[in-house]
Amino acid sequence: MSKILNYVFTFLALPGLASAQSSLGVNQAQAVVETAPDATTAEAQIDILFTPNHGLQGDLGLARYDETSIGYLAGHLYLSTNQNQKYGLFGSYHDWDDTSQSMISGGIEGLFALGNQSAVGFHAGLGKMDPGEIDFVFAGVSWVYDVSTDLRLTARASITDIDEARFSTTAQTIEFASEYQITRPVTLSAGLRHTRLSGTYTDQKTEAFLGLKIGFGRNSSTVRSTPFHSPQPLQAYWQRGLAIR
């Protein structure tokens, strides 16, 4: 736990540095900590507009599942011709602590406004784990609704499929959450997540989670200033301590 707290405090310092450089094109910067019964995660994100219509978002994260720690880096290169849409490519690299296991993934993603208060998003991609060269495909959709300037509701659904000779398994996840900005830049969140595994691994469970976000930057009520969600396609397996090799 002390190790992950060190990462958390480091992450929480990043947005302040980014905010000081807002004149250089920083669109958003935030640090997020989330805790659930089987996992604790911390993530820092920074989003930079390097042209009027192009942006690059970077994510740095650490997740703790039982006795396993997984660090990851992700990047999102996107096009945003107006405040109401953004879409592009993403890629990520995950590395396991004290083991040789790693994972790469990538794909396409987008976020589009539906009126003044809501937006929908999508992502789809593929990935590979080593050692073992385990291939998988994944996809997801999301919905955001701003009830007020301080309260936001979110919903996400995702699916991951692994089809190998050794095993074949599918993970499905549905998540509902609310976010409340108690004071700028601090936001609290709470939600429920249901996951279901079928195939070689069969299981399902529902869990609650709590989150804390500290964010800086431009108006996050616009799609352009809303960060992309970093996909975690194998999270349902990691939370159960299942080894995929």
C-alpha cells in the first residue's frame, strides 16, 4: 500500500505543474484515485493541444490487484475540429511488477456531444500479452450526462474476447457512476460495476467503487476538454487474480 501511495502523491503533483504551463497549450490535466474491494488504482492524465484541431493525451497509471501491481502508459492522438467532437487513435503498454509479463494494446476511439448536456463515446481495439502471445479484441461505449455544473452521471459498457487454443473466454462489464465537484478542482465519485466472465473462466460479481479526482484546465463541460477514458480490457481478470498465459 505504501508503494501505491507514493505513486498517488507523485501523480497528484503533476496537474499543478501542467496548470502552470497552460499558455503552452495544456487543455486538461487531472489525477484520479479509485478504490474498490479488489483493486486500488491511481492515474494521471495530461492533454495538450499542439494545433488548433489536434491534441495529444498522455496517461500514467498504477493498479494494485491483490498481490499484483501493474503500471501502464497510454497515449491518445486525436482530431477535434470543434468543441463538440474528438476522435483518433490510442495505444497503451502495461507492465507487471516483479515479473516478465507485459501487454500492448491499441485502437480507435471517439467522443461526441449530444446536445448541451450529454455525450457518447466509443473505443475498439486489439492487444497482445507476453509471454504466451495471447491475443484479444475489445470494444466499449460510454455515456455522460451533466445534471448540473457540479453533478455528472456516467455509464459504460465494454466487452473483451480471448479466443485461443488453450482457452476461450469473454468478459463483459457494465458500470454506472456519479461525479460531484465539491469545489474546484476536487471531484468525488461513486458507482457500481458489474462484470461477467463466460467460457473457460465463468464468474460474475457486482462491486461498488469510490473515486477522487483533482483536475485543472479549461471548461470540462465541452467534449474537447473531456479526457478520454483509458481502456483496461483485462481488468475483470486481474481483479479475480486469474493468470492469462
